Amino acid sequence: MRKTDLACLDRGGRVVSDEARAHLVVTGRVQGVFFRAETAGTARRLGLSGWVMNRADGAVEAVFEGKRESVDRAVEWARVGPGAARVQDVDVTWEEPAGVKGFSVRHS
């Protein structure tokens, strides 16, 4: 079982929701390479809500919320990013969905 599969299972291993929320911090060469714009486009194409922003430390932070399968696909996309990016690491924290609507690019 993948680590990402655990977010929607109860202690008995039963699926409890098909909604998910992933909070990501992406490091590497991820600023100045259209990472935020491409992340927003990917999220919107997948029907996800959330946000993306550059951080002062050079990382990109993002939240994806929506159908579990689509969130998983967005997380996998972030592990590669747009063509000019060089993703070093993606730290994913699974959270309870918060009912966010729409996807925005935040400016730090």
C-alpha cells in the first residue's frame, strides 16, 4: 500500500472518504520556471481547489483539495513539475478537507 493511500482509510482499513487535501512543499529549482502557473493549470484541469505560492526560502507551497484520485494525480505531477523545473523533494502532509472553492495563485 502506498503512503498516500492511508489518508482515506480508517483504523480498520475501510475507505472513509473520496475527498482529500494534500499540503505540499516542493523544493529544488522551482521558482522562476512557471511552477505556480503550471500548478494552477494542472489543478484546474483536474477539478481541484486550493492554492499555490512561492516561499521566501525558494520552495513552492501548494494545497490541493478535491477528489482523491485527482489530488493523487496533482501530487504526482508536482514531483516532476513543468519542463524547466528540477524538483528535488516534495513533502506532502495529508489534511482534512476544508471545503476550499476555486484555485488561486498567492503572491508572497
